[in-house]
Amino acid sequence: MTATQDSMLASDHAHLIHPLHSKATHQSAHIWVEGSGSTLTDAEGRQYIDGLAGLWNVVAGHGREELARAASEQMTTLPYCSGYAGSSNPHAIALAERLARMTYPSINRFFFTSGGGESSETSFKTARYYFRQQGQPEKTKVISRQWAYHGVTLAAMSATGISGYWPMFEPRVPGFSHISSPYPYRYQAPEGVSPGIAAADELEAKILEEGPETVAMFLAEPVQGAGGVIIPQADYFPRIREICDRYNVLLVADEVITGFGRTGKMFGLEHWGIEPDMIQYAKAITSGYFPLGGIGVNDTIADVLDNGEDVWMHAFTYSAHPVGCAVAVANLEIIENEDFPGQAAEKGQYLLDGLQTALGDHPHVGEIRGLGLMAAVEIVKDRATKEEFAADEKVGARLHQAAQQRGLFSRLRGDVYCLAPPVVITTAELDQVIEALAGAIHEVLGT
């Protein structure tokens, strides 16, 4: 560690509180000083492939001058204005218009937030407003899934299905419940029943348990990202759509990770030919260059918002921020002009094929999975039984360290190593990712 790194890290320890704050974890933290394409450079001059595109968001890669220009030009023209009713700005209008062309055909109206957690909160409140305006104020409950990640504000955390986020902040918000993830590698369906149908039918059972007259929405990521890149069975979401329609429950797609090309389609549910009633988005809409998220609602919900008897009393200071919207418009130009869905599909298959060749026969690799440029390698103690390593063996942490020593920086969920590099990553860089992760696994777990 250099003197500069030492000094900055000491100041960091003295003055900063970090997301997922852990003093022990942060002892040997990186201080990132530069990014270019798919590469990050730390204060000691060491370079790493950004294996998770920041936090799933830097799809266009680091250092895109056109995004910096969009921000700079807007900052010098109109750095801020309110987005409250009675005010608007050209880039917010242009962004909403563009999203209407890009998203599901029935979704044409958009609200902007500062990120995914605020987008979840907005969905919860919009669902409540929608049903209240229709004389069903008791429809307030939210159902989500185990291994879901929907943010960590108090209500969003209550929807998040990764239990490690809960204990220090209990009690959770009432009215949130979870069903099983479809998790093809681990889901156990009754004999003779399709696992996808069985997992989806848990939603119907939960709605009936809670009371259909009380359930407002089902919230689901098309591919569960932070939970370990869990791709559902082909028949799962079509059945989910049927169940939501049967019980007048809104289907809300959390596309914060899967939106804007990451999965090989522009939006995740396109893989299964269905449309949600609402979508949540963030992350890739600006490639992380500015904090921006939001929701989109279908025409039926939009009509209620327009004609409801009561004002939709929901607002953020930075909704429709003109700089964020300018960056998003420029970023969506890149995504469409450079065909990010096509790139993600092609490069994702290359990554999966390479991981399968390098690790497919490893006795501790339980599954290699992915969709588009999202992939995961699930590590197990016993491949035959799918038994997991004990937590105190710290296999995931050891893999993380070994991968960094080989120039790869990403994140894990337990012993599941997740990969979602920038869509602009090159084939040569993907080869480095494969080599680094394979080398780390062989070092930590043997051959």
C-alpha cells in the first residue's frame, strides 16, 4: 500500500460511513481513481476488470465522453429545476417519450426518481393509490420472492427477500410477504409438476392466504440479480401473468438490473412474451453516470392518475432532474445505436461457453448459468447433493480475494460468484475474466 493510499484510507476510516458498512471488510479497501471501458484503476495503479459493471449499472463502460458532455452542457444551461406539477424541462419530456418507444407497448407514462430504492417506494404507493381510487383501499399488500433485491429503504427492504438485510432493522413494514424463488438449480417441485408452474402457483396460494381483496401487487425481477443471477423456467412468468390477472393483482417488473439490454432483450420480460402493469428501472438508464431511476405505468394506471379524485401526493426533490435526464437521453442513444441487447446476447453466450469449458467439470462448481451478459458460478461442497459449504469456511470471501489478485473485481451472494461486466467489454477481456475466475477457483478449491 502506497503512502497516498494509506493516507486516503485512514481519512476514509475516520470520516466515511459506507453502504453495507463493515469496518473489518473495509480494512484493505480499494480506492478507485480512474475507469476506462471495462477497466478500473485504484490509487496504487493496479488495474482490474470491472466484473459487475460497478453495481450492474455501467453498461456503456467508464469514460464515455458523450455522457460527460451531456452532463456538462446541461449543467451550464439549466443545472436544476423542479419536476413538480406545474414545471417540466425538455430533457425530461424527451426521455419519457423515448422510454415510451423502448418499453412494453402498454406502458407509456413515466415518473423519475434518483434510483432503484425510490422506484420501489413509488411502485408501492402507486399501487395503493390506484386501488384506493377504485374504491378498494384495502388492497395494499405486496408479495415478492426469496432472493429478491428491491432496495433497502424500509419498505423496499421489506420487499427484498435476502434475509441478511433484515435483522438489524426489524420490525419490517407490515403487509409484505414472500414466496419461493423459482431458482431452477434448487427449487423442489412436487413429482410430476413443472417446477416453473409449481413455483408460480405459490403466488396464487399466497394471494389466497392473504386474501385477494388485500393484495395490491406482485413484485419480481425478470432475472434475480443480487440474489445470484437466478433465471426462471420458461413457463414461470406466463403463469404468473395469468394469476395476477385472475386476482386483480398488479404485476410489477423490477427491471433495475435487467432493463436496457442487459439480458439480451431491451427489457427482461420480453424473453417470455408477457407485459407487466408497471416497471421499475434505474442503473443502466444512465450507465451510472448520474443517479436516476423511475417507474413506468400502463395506460390503465395512467388514466387513474390523470382522473383520480385525489392528488397523487408523491414527490422527490430530484424527480426529472434535468442533468440526469440529459445523461439518460444520451445514454439511451448509445444503447440503441450500438445494439446493446445484441451485444449482450452474443458476449454473454461467449462468457458462458468459456466458463463451461474452464469450470464445467470442477467438483465444486454446482452450476454455471446466465442470460445475456449476466452470469453466475455457484460453488458447492458436494456437486452430487448440492450441499453448500459452511459459512465459517468463508469460501466466497476467499474466492473474491483470489480473483482480485488476478485482476478481476466483482461481487458474490454467499458462494455464488456473479458477473455482469459492461456491455462494451471486449472478447479479449472476457477471456481474462474466465481465466481469472477459473484460476481463483482452482487456487481456493483445488482442481
